[in-house]
Amino acid sequence: MSFHRYMPAAPLRRFVESIWSISNIGVPSSRQHVCPNGGAMQLVIDLMDRSLSFFDGAEHHRVRVPLLAGPYSKAFCIDPSEFTEVLGIQFKPGAARVFFDVPAHELHNVDIPLEDLCPAEARQLRDELLSAHGLSGQFLVIERYLFRKLAGAASIPAAVEYAVDEFRRNGSRRAVADVVSELGLSHTRFIKVFREHVGLTPKLFCRLQRFGRVMQRIQRGLPVNWSDVAAECGYFDQAHLIHEFRDFSGLTPLSYAQSLPGGENSVRERTVS
């Protein structure tokens, strides 16, 4: 597997975490566990012009590409052998709503084909990518696509942008009620606007940030003291951490940690400038 990441120019960096590419040539068919990524939405493009599979438990689903993947709060599985020439855009939480006129909460744990939202746009994007010269050219095509969509688009509401930043930086140390009081909105109004742009309730979003911090600790590959991790990441105790981790990943923290060796080492990641 080769993985490449490209950071777009300003002002796109306000809305986009990265543009990425995955190439799996000759990888055997298998199941790869994918955990929630903190509430971020993604646009996924397969240059082979086919649908992509995902597995939700025993259910097998196929979605036409390009697809817009909503914010996920549950794990699923993919077949990495299908990702032979795949590119994508990972948006910052709350930012995809700027580019796509669909309430984010309607896409919670849902993938939707881009052609269902913007048929001509989906065809044009793929045609331009197929005509591009090399991976750097493909990244520039996606960057120009985003700039076109950004022109004249409504921005993220200041209240949502502030809250997302606070929750991502401070997590469990900032109560939702405290942030709402700083914004001067009613609790009901804040939740409505937050869900429309982020796709999750503020409480669920904060839980996912806390889960993400545990994931980062595990992925470092260092010995983990689960009681210390629970306290540092804002859980009541170790049992609370395990329960929450299983809710979002379908695995215990230990099972997830044991599944990592070999998987990370098979990925060659580079930053493309």
C-alpha cells in the first residue's frame, strides 16, 4: 500500500484537513477494520470508475463513486484490494457543508454518490482527474475543484467553527453548556445548527474526540497503562474507557492494539508539496 497526502493552499486549509491518495496494487482481498475519525466527512473518488464495498456487520453494501461519506460514529470494514487508484478529500468537522448543500446530519453513518447531489460535477471531476499528469496533477485538479465550489459558498457559522475548535482542542475539559453560554445561543438552537453542519450532536462529537485521543495513544505502539490513559483522556475509569471504545470501534482497546503490528508498517506515507 502507498499513501500520499497533499495539503491544499489557503484559504482551503481552513476547511480541508488533507487531500489524499491510496494505491493498493496486487493486494489480496480481505477485511480491514475502519474506526470513526472524529466526525470528519470525506469525498472519495475511485479512478477505476466502479462502486466501493463496505461491510456493516454481516451486511455488504456497495456505493457508486465518487461518494460523499458522512460523519461516522461507528466502525465498518472495507476490502483494501478495491482501493487500487483512490483519491479523497478529508474535510475538517463542520466544513463539508460549505461545499455540499446537504444537511450534515442527514449523512450521519451514510455514504451518498456525488452524482445524486451534483451529476454533471461528478462526471467532470472524474474526467479531469483521468486527464491529469501524475499524482501531483491529480491533486491540483481536486484543489481547483474545491476552489470553484468555494467561490460564493456560505461560510461555516462562527458559532460552529468556534465550538468545533474548542471541543477538538480541549475535549472533555470543556462542557458543552459552558461553550454554549459563551456563544449567546440557546441550547436548542446551538444543537440544531451544530448538527446541520457537523452531522453529530455536540455531546457525541466530544465523545468521538475523546475516543480519537485514545486511538492516538494506542497507535504510538508504546506500552499503555489503561488506567492512566482513561484519566488523561477524560474517562471516569478504565471500565468507562473500554465501554466507550467498544461502542465506537466494535473492539476492546487491547484487541485493537493487538491488531496494529504489521498493518502500520505496510503503509508508505509521504507528504506531497
